[in-house]
Amino acid sequence: MKSMHAVLLLGLLGSPGVSQTTDRDVPTANQMLTEAEATASSQHKNVMLIFSASWCASCHLQQIFLADPTIRPIFDKYFVKLVVVHGERPNDTRHQDTPGVDQLLDSLHDTNTSLPLTVILSNSGKLIVDSVRPVYGRRDIRANIGFPDGPNGTDWLFEMLRRGAPSLTSSETQIIHTWLLEHGSNEHSKR
């Protein structure tokens, strides 16, 4: 009988009507960033902060790029990557924004830009560069490269890497460039 009560209790705890976590159990975007900065500091790396969403096709392309076995070791060498979720549809019960993500975007002055947005920060949280490419020397949030699919985007990605990973080698740069060419990024980049 006791085992039956245990099964019923476990079943009840697992049911949709009973919450197993509270909002306090879910780390906020700032808490996640603080942890990433601490890890980056201990590993002498910078932080690559990526704002993504489940519905965003370019976000999925970027995830594939960063997870590729030829690319991942290069980025892991220079960055602690942190992906936060932003812009999920309110009626989507399976995908939720990372708590506090709007405030984090506000602090970076990137509130109304498109996704994915990639921000490279020092391990102390100082902005180094983001994926918003300057247009005529001025910042324009409409010029977010997202996942680079043309020469301007590819060139800006390499500028981001030059700033965020200054010791990136020419062979690593070539591996990244080759991957982008082979996987559909515009081949007319200046690289």
C-alpha cells in the first residue's frame, strides 16, 4: 500500500497541474551571464552571448555552424558561449524567453534588432563588438548580420572575430571561411 501511495504521489508531482519548479529555480539572463563571465575569466576567454529563438531560421543555421565539429573547437578555444532565448511567441507553451532577457537587451542597447544577435563581451562584461554592422560609420540596429549569408555579413563576422579573438590564427580563419563557403554563405567575401 505504501508503494501505491508513493507511485500516486510521484504521478501527481509529474502532472501538469503541479509545478515542479518555481520562477526562482530558473536563472535569469543576468545570472547566466555572470556565471559565463566567471567561467570566461578563469579560462582567459571572452563571452559570446547569443540571443536566439525557436522560430528563427537564421538562429538554427548559426547553431549548426557553431556545433559543427570543425568549427566548435575554434570557437571554444576563444569564447565561453551563452545562448539566451528572446522573442518567443506568447502562446507557445513549449518555448519561453529566458527570464530577464529584455532587460539584458536594453542594457546592450539592442532592444529592437533582429535575431540571432551575437554579442562579444570581455570576461568582465565590457562590450567588445556585436553583430550589428555599422552602416556608413554609424550604428544601425537594422544592420544585424544574424547568421552571415552575404559578403557584408561574412566580412563583419571576421571583424567580430578579429576584435573578440585577436589571437585567432590564419589557419583557423581559413577553416571558418571555407565552412561558410561550403555551406552556402556568399562566396564573394573579401577573405
